[in-house]
Amino acid sequence: MAFDLSCKLNKPACLKLAVVCIFAALLNLLLSIFIMNFLRFPLFLDTVFTAAIAFAFGLIPGIFVAILTWLIPCIYHGGANFFVLCSIAEVLLICALKPRTPEIPEFAPKEKIIASYTGLAAKLMLLYILCALAISVLGGIIDYLSHLFLEIHLLFYSVDDTFKPALIMNNLPVLAVNILSRIPVNIVDRFIVIFGGFFISRGLLKVTR
């Protein structure tokens, strides 16, 4: 069930996709709460299912899940959160660069199977690296502008704050500190988001057929 013209003209398919997207947003929040509050891993994993939806169904469903994931906490707690732009940027990158699962014929030579899956892993690795860098830069810019112009201050400790003191001591500009402090975190969590999201998307496609 891909999000294409046939889905737009097929109301049951659209309804089914909408329900899947809503569940994906809720799972994003539940996973984030579980990771941060119970396992106490300081990682941003609230886009795993956003990535899965983008891999499986494309741009519009992916952006819908990204916005809904951020909208629910904003309604509950009040206020706005501009970091939703990072989630949307990630969806755009996934939809632009996502690889296809190789279609390997039955009884294909072992070498061909290895080459196909090696190519898939390489494309996912490239996507992962680009997402880690893009989210670090965009997140740093949003953080910087939020403090500079909107006077928005975080009410909770973020793991990237761990790296900021050392960078500030080296007299780096505040914008550079905000960007560089995010890279070590995003190197870890974007790997989980991209590879985890891709494999979850394979299951989603099977379930929604």
C-alpha cells in the first residue's frame, strides 16, 4: 500500500494508512519515554517510526507522522517546538535517498545476493551519515535562534549539553557549539533511526498489503 494516486482515490486504503500513521506517532512517543525515563539512555529516538513510515509510504505520510509526533506533546504541555523541522528534514532526506530492497531471484548465486545486500547497506549508511550531519546542523541553528531571538530556554537537561562546556572553553562561537555538541549524539541515535526505521518499514509493507 504505497501513498500514490490509487491510494488517494481509495478511501479505505487512505483510512488504513491514516490509522497506521497515528499509531506510528504514538509509538514514537512511547519509545522516547521508555528510552529516556526507564532505560535512561540519553538518545533522541522519537523518529524511529517516522523514518519507518517515510521508508514504507513516502513523503506525505512521513511528514504527517513527524508533525503529529511533535504536536501531541505541544498540545499537552502547551507552547511550540521548532525542532519538528529536524524531523521533517529527516523525512525529506529519507524520501530523496531511500534505497529499494533488492529483488533477488530464486536460486540466485551467493555472490549476487551478497553484492545486493552490501549495496543496500552502503546506501543506508550514506543516508545515515547525511541525516546525522543535517540534523546536527539544523538542530544547532534552531537552538541558537530560539535562544537569540525567541528567548526560549530548555527546561530539561539534554545530552548534548554534556559536550558544550568543553567546546565553549575553546572559545568557539555559540552557533558552532550548538552544532558540534549534537554530532556525537546524532552519530549514535541516527544509526538506530535509519537502520531500525528501514527494517520496521519492511514489516509495515507486509502487514498493510
